Amino acid sequence: MQDIKSLTLEELKQEMGRLGEPSFRAKQMYQWMHQKLARGFGEMTNLSVHLREKCAREYGFTALEPVQVQQSAKDGTTKYLFALSDGNLIETVWMKYKHGNSVCISSQAGCRMGCAFCASTKNGLSRNLSPAEMLDQIYAVTLLTGERVSNVVVMGIGEPLDNYGNLIKFIKMLTDDNGLHISQRSVTVSTCGLVPGMRRLAEEGLQVTLALSLHAAEDEKRKELMPVANKYPIAELLEACAYYFEKTGRRITFEYALIAGVNDGKEEAVKLGRLIGSLNCHVNLIPVNPIEQGKFTPPEGAFAVAFKNKLEKNGINVTIRREMGRDIDGACGQLRGRASRR
Ligand code: SAH
């Protein structure tokens, strides 16, 4: 069955034409789904009962069911475990910042990238999420919190550039003025570094921020942490970043998970500084969230600060990410992993 919430307004107009409906019906229906966040055709009260029933027969209508909700006692960060219609589980995180509310969404159920420190990839990829299932996470959190979402980060479970077509459609629908109309500049897509996807994204004519999960300043070290590094060396990643900036004018964000004794030394900070010093960028240092006892642990606070200072000496803009939601299994994929083991 055609998933109606994954159709763009143009596609929906064609569908309504096929059903013999005028094209303004499509706009009404689109706004019910993407602005008023209706959870079914039954809520669309300005459409005839006949049309609503017909649509319910013809189309699938996705909606997420919260399975578990964990709220941090420290900072109000809330993590939702949602079930998709087929029973697959995904995670969505809601974070409150001074500058607005941010939602971190999943782009796939599971992941096939295999990063050593990441919980989301432990059972591989189950499937891609549809555009509607990505939108649904934002809609569900908006309805559950009663608050407006201002920023969206695609940094939850999955590799967004491994689900490229659905990701682009999702971004276009999220930022459409017949939908929530979130600014493209308030959307961040994080990748482990799929070079062809990064280059393609540069050419989409979008204004989203690209975040690259670097985590190491040398290929050999990066390969130990991220299998994808065997395919794309750092030099190619940085060329793709420069190309992204050239095409979009958007400053690149580099994510660097600090892991004690692995990539948090002064030498690494110096190498990283040399590597990216000439790019227009921002570095986000993330003390690693341990996913298994004893394996990857975050550095002592002083090490993180020393790492930051070294980079700043090279004129690089750096922040240490606040460890939001550590008390609620903050690392993405932990909740899903635990729930599916049960
Ligand atoms: N696949 C994409 C987006 C999802 S992961 C990517 O790789 O960027 C989002 C970010 O969280 C990435 O930077 C990832 O490397 C990081 N991450 C994953 N597990 C982590 C952990 N246990 N501690 C800290 N950061 C982690």
C-alpha cells in the first residue's frame, strides 16, 4: 500500500487527481498530515467522510507508538523508544537548549557501518526508514511535549547517507512551508563519511549543516574504530568537506568522540589541528559514551579541556558537547539494543 505521508505535496496532488479530487484537496490533506500532525484520516474533519474512508482503504498511514520513555533527572533530555508499524524499534531524543528545542532522529532501523564504539550497529541493519517515519519522530515528539521543535539533527540510529533518497525527501518535506517549515539551516546531517553521498548532498541545493564523524586524525587509527575508513581515506573525506563548503557556504562540523588512551592525546590534537586548520569548520568533542563495561571510556575532564585548548591554539572553533542524558543510556542504540535483547 502506498504510504501517503511519504508523498510530497506535488505527488499528493497527482494522487488526488487520480481519485478525481481537485488539487486543493491535496493541500488540505498535506497540511493535516504535516502541519496539524493528524494521526489518521479520521481527524481530517474538513474532508468528506466518503473521501476519508476511500483514502483509508487506498493508503497506508504511519504512526509511531512510544514503547518506552526515559527522562533525564539532570537536564530534562528525553529519550523515546518508538515502535514502527512492523515492530522495528527506533530511538528519538528530545533536548532542551537555551536557543531552542532539538530533536535527534534515527534514519535507519539498525546500521551496517560497524563503528566499534557504537551500540546502534551491533545487530546490523534491519531496514531503511521511509521519509514519513523520519518525519513521524518529530511529529510524535511535538505532540508528546506540546512544544515546538526548532532544530533537527539526523544523528540517531543509522547512517543517513546510506538511506539517501529518503533522507533528501524527508529534508524537503520537513522544511516545506506547507509542513512544519523548519529552516534548512536548523537541520544537521551527520555521516560516518560516505564520500559519494557527501558530494551528492553538496549538489542538492540545500542549506543543511553537514557533520562528519572523524574520531581520528590518521587513517590507521580511524580504521581501528570505523570500518568505513578502509573505503574512504581521510584525505578524500576532507576534499569532500571542502567541496561541500564551496557548494553550500555551510561550515562543516567535525565530530570527534574522545576515547581515553585511544585518540585523546596531545599528539592527536596537534595532528587534527594541522589536518583541518585550513577548513571553515567547527569541532564538536564528545566524551565517548561507554556501551560495554571497560572497553571504550571517556577521558578525565582535564584531558578533554587540554585537547580543546590545543585545537583552539590552531584557531579552530571547538566545543565539548555537554553530556546530556548520560543517566538515560544517552548513547544512541543502547535502549533499542536492550529492548530487542529482552
Ligand atoms: N551514522 C552517522 C550518524 C549517527 S551516529 C554518523 O556516523 O555520524 C551520531 C554520532 O554519534 C556519530 O558521530 C557517532 O560516531 C557518535 N557515536 C556513536 N556512538 C557513540 C558513543 N558510544 N559515544 C560517543 N559518540 C558516539
